[in-house]
Amino acid sequence: MKKPNFLKHAWLSFRRSPALTQNILQTLFLAFFGFYIAVSFLVSGLVAGELIRDFFPGRDVLGMAGAFLIYYLPMDILMRYFLQKFPTLSIKPYLLLPVSKSAMIHYLLRRSLFSFYSFLPLFLTLPFFLVEVLPNASGIEAVGFVVMVLGGIVSSNYISFWISKASDFNNSFSIVLLLLLFGFLFLEFKGITSFFSYLESAATAFFANPVWWAIPIFISAGVYLYLFNYFKKHLTAEKESKDETYLQNISLGFFGRFGRAGRLMDLEIRLLLRSKRARSYLLMSFAILFFPLIMGNTEGLGEEFSYLLFGLLMTGMIALNHGQLMLSWNSLHFDLLLSRGNTIQDIFRAKYYILALSCLVTYILTLPYVFYDPMIVVFNTALLFINTSFSIYMYMALASYNSLRVDPDEGSSFSMSGFGAAHYLIGIPIMVFPILLFYIGKLGFGSTTGGILTLLVVGVLASIFHQRVINACVKLFTGNRYKIAEAFRKV
Amino acid sequence: MIKVENLRKEYGGKEVLNISDINIEKGEIVGLVGNNGAGKTTLFSLILDLIKADSGKVLSKEVDVSQSEDWKMYTSAYLDDGFLINFLTADEYFEFVGGLFDFSKTDVQNFVQQFEPIFNGEVLGQKKFIRQLSMGNRKKVGLIGALIGNPELILWDEPFSNLDPSTQIRVRNIVKEHSDNRTFFVSSHDLHHIAEVCTRIIILEHGKVVRDVKNSPEMKEELFEFFEVK
């Protein structure tokens, strides 16, 4: 049997992808973003040794680094699970051709290894290896470190591949896992547990004794073989018809009673819950709610500043994630929305109310912080109304121009489609304006209370006028509707 | 009902549609035929204000469709899967569309139940999202969805393609049975169905209207002759 040049096809599919050919600005921005992350990891890797000596005086630097690596492994698996694409379908067109199936599956599995997420840890660990490990550790420890890093990367890749494609892994389980991980970190920093000292001894043992090196190798090879056999059995040319019963039986007709905009709100909620990508955004947004617990007081930033930042994120994260792609979510059925039974104003009203509602819901979820730190709730109350006015208005204005098509069923939340430079940039005014407003109020009235009241009054007043803003955005959108709708149609 | 005036559309400098005048009255069943690239879907998209005309306009009940949204309340269409909502079940989709016209869930259920022979037990009451349905079944959902809410004007782009022979005939019968007091505008490559059901036939070629006549036995012959391969 022939073996086609898969690598050449992969290269062509990258070269000819619409994201690369049509949106140069976006590609440049992503490249810059990737570069920025890589550089910050490099720098962190260089100073990691010093940081460990600072925070954990008297502890073994290599051992602590190993402890962090072990701790990071489940996080890495989860991150890949949410963000990395494991494109099993990309080999579908080859399945009916006279091509060896084993060769295809091997290619599929090996290619997954060469992703951004595999190189990311290297940016951090390579400088650390050069600066700390090589000069200070023994030869066997140095090799052990390399085995741990590479073994961790390979295992993490295949374990994520396995949980996202070949298991019944549940999203809610990942939330539990994240909570546990952050919980450990929290308790550790509060000095309640000494979880890390166990990890440290495990890591030290690993570095010193090559017998342990077999563990990552066995895990990687085992999962690889399992996946190979699984796909050999399950990957067929037939249409993949996974049973999708997610939240199917839940009746979600609540807003229908509020007219056409209400019907569209019901539709939006179903979209949020049933589309992979929208759902993973939603889960990420809820994770933000635990920020204050994890970070404690970030003293370096100044207390007020961190209240403002966390408050904005906590009460506005769903709106930020969902709102910046407001109309793009409806790309696949946009022609229906444009031509049938509802007006453009109905669409914008539905979007406004659903986003405002999401702010309210997340606000209510943060209320228990009153027992932890009442100031969080005070700030969130003021910031809630900033989010239901100013922030959402920005998203609506953006939506009147934005013409990026999104397929909400695409698994990965960071896939290129629908992600433009404008989306990163909009974060800046949305964060900067309220923070500025607070400090202006604080200066004007000479007290923190003055700043909070300024936010509250401006937010409430601006929220009251939402109907006018909606009308203005409808007008803007109407002028751009052909361009936007056409872009949504393009695959 | 629908009046097309000096409508022109070009893509990349190439003219794809140029229609000086079409006037469709209420109650007509108009068949639109023409080979690939003749401009059928372009004309439908312009009537639905989904794309921008380069010049000219479409009037619906004497109002320019690009200047008003009133037509959206009495017009329905199924051109392609862009008119389906793929994360809903078929029942939910019907309920959503009906809801826009204040139809209750039961009203909608009773209405779509009469089309069960078309759905053949594979669509209604199924725990399947529209994106999981076969191409033929998605088409059925789109076509029937376009009947909900008492629309006065229905645009169907190639309603017979991808359907099994019996369903094609059933769809044809729906057009006949539901044409009282409403206008159907249907494009198709199937000359038999068009000749059978339409009261008027428009032939498009390279974006221009080359025939626009009332249907009659003579017309039927002419229609087949027109598309004869010489």
C-alpha cells in the first residue's frame, strides 16, 4: 500500500487556511502573542532558580523545581484538553483511499505531539536546565530532569488526546480537578499543608534513581498503544455520530413569554449549553470566580487595584468571552435570523439582556465572598453595573463591525477562526475605563467610598439608557449587514 | 406581492444577475429554472435582502426590502442549511420558528404533525439535533419550517434535490395544497415537478430572464425543448 505524503498535505492545509490567507493582521497578532508568551516563559525559566531560593529558603532548588513540574502535569493535561486540537477527522478523506490505516493512525498520533502546547514547557525548562541544572546537579540528576520534562510532555499530550477523543471524560470532572489543584496551592501558601514537600521528595527520588524513569516512558507508550488500537477499531469512514444527549431534555422556554427577543434569548442559552466551544468558554468563565481564593491579596498591586481587576473579571467574564463574538456565534444560522420573523433590533436586545443576565448571575455567585472579604462584594456591586452598561456596549459596538465566522461546535476554544486582533484590543478599554473612573472618583471625593460610588452611579445611569445604545448599534449594524452576513457564510 | 426592478448584481466585475422587471402576484406558484450559475440563488438572496444589489431594487408589498424589515414578518425561505439551527432538535426548531409568530408549542406540534408522512418517523419526537440528521432529513425540516407562521411568501431553493422520489411528490403536493392566498417561489432543476405544479415559469440564463410565461401544455413542451442538449 502507498503512503501519501501526509506532511506535505498538512503544510498545504496550513498554508491555505483561511485564517492565514485572509486575515494577515490577525495572524501577525497571534504570532506576536505567541512570541510574547515564549519570551515571558524564557525569562521566567532564567529566574526560576532565584525565585525558589527566595520563596523556599533552605530547600533544594532542583527538588522544588521537580515538585512544581509534577504539580504542573495535571494542569498541563487539562489545558491541552481545553485548548489543544486533536484533529482525528483530518484523515477522513484518506480512509477510502488505498492507504495503510496503521500508517495514518501513527501519523495522526505523532503529529499531535508537535503542537504549541508541547513546546511551551520547553521555553520554561530549557533555560532553567542550562542555568541551574547543568552547573549544579550531578550527571544522573541532569538526565533525570530531562527525562521528567520530556516524559511529562509526551505523557500529557497522549493523556489529553485520550480523554478528549477516546473516553467519556466529563467537563464537570475537570472543574473538580482544577478546584483540587488550586485548593492544594492555596492551603500550601497559607502554610496549612506541606503537600509540596512530598512532591519534593518524590522528585528527588526520581532524579536520583533511573528505575523511576520507566514510569513516564511506560505511561506514554501505554497510552499511545491504547489510542492506536482504539482508533484502529473506531476510526471509520462512516460519519461520526457520537450520541449527543447533553442537556437535551431540559426545557428552556422561560424567556419566550417576553416576545421575540425572549425567544432569541432562549435560543442563545441553548447555544451556550450545547455548543462545545461556547461551553468551554462558559467553564473558563466560572473558573475565574475562584480568583480571589487562589490569589489571596496580591499586595504588590495595591488592594484597590486587585479588587477592581478581579471584580471586573468575576462579574464580566462570561460577557467578555461570549460578548466579544456576539453575533459570530450565530454565523451558521445568521441568514435565518436576518430574514425570518424577527427584526435586527430583536437580535440586539436579546444579546444585551442575555449578557447583562450573565453578569447578574456571576455577581450572585460571588456573594458568598461576603464571609471571606466583604470588600470584594462591595466592589463587585459597583462593577456589576459597569459591566451591564459600558462593557456590553463595547461588545455590541464591536459586533456591528465584526465579521468573523465562528463554528461553535469546533472543540478548541483557541482555534483561529473568529479570533481577531480586535478581540484582544477590546480588553484594554474595558479594563482601563472603569479603573480610571474609580481613581477619578477617589481623587474627587478624597476617599475609596467616593470612587466606589462614582462607579455605581455612572454604571446605574449608563445601564438605564441601554435601549438608546441598542438602537444606535442596530443602526450601525444595519449599515454593515451585507458585509457581516457574507463573512459569516464563508466556510 | 414581489416586484423586481432593474436588479443587477455582479461578483468581481462579472455580472451574475440583470433583471429588468419581474412582477409576481399574490397566489402565484412561480417556478424558477436555469442551469448552474444562472442566478437563481442570487435572485432569492436579493429578495431576502441577504446580499446587496449593485443597482435596482426588490419591492415586497410595494416596499423596498433593503429599507424596511416589515417583509420579514410574512416571508419565509429555505435556501440552504443557513436557515436551520443545527444545535436544536427538529421539534425545538419548529417551536422556535413558531414562537416568533406567537404560536404556542401545541399549535406548532399540531401543525407539523400533518407532515408526518414526509418525516417518516425519523424527525419528529427524535432525540437528535438537526446537525445529526441526514442531508435529506435536514432539508425536510427546513422546508416544513418555512411553512410555519402562515407566511404569505415562501421561497424554496431546490426543494426536490436530495429527497427520495415519494417525498418529492409529497413536497409537490404540499405546494398545491398550501397555495391558497400565498405565493410560492420555487427554483428547481427538476423540470417535471416544475411543469406539474407551477402556474408560471421563469427561465433564467446567465443572469437574465429569457422566458416568463404562464404554465400551459405548450409551455411544458417548450420548457423541455429549451434545456435539450444539442
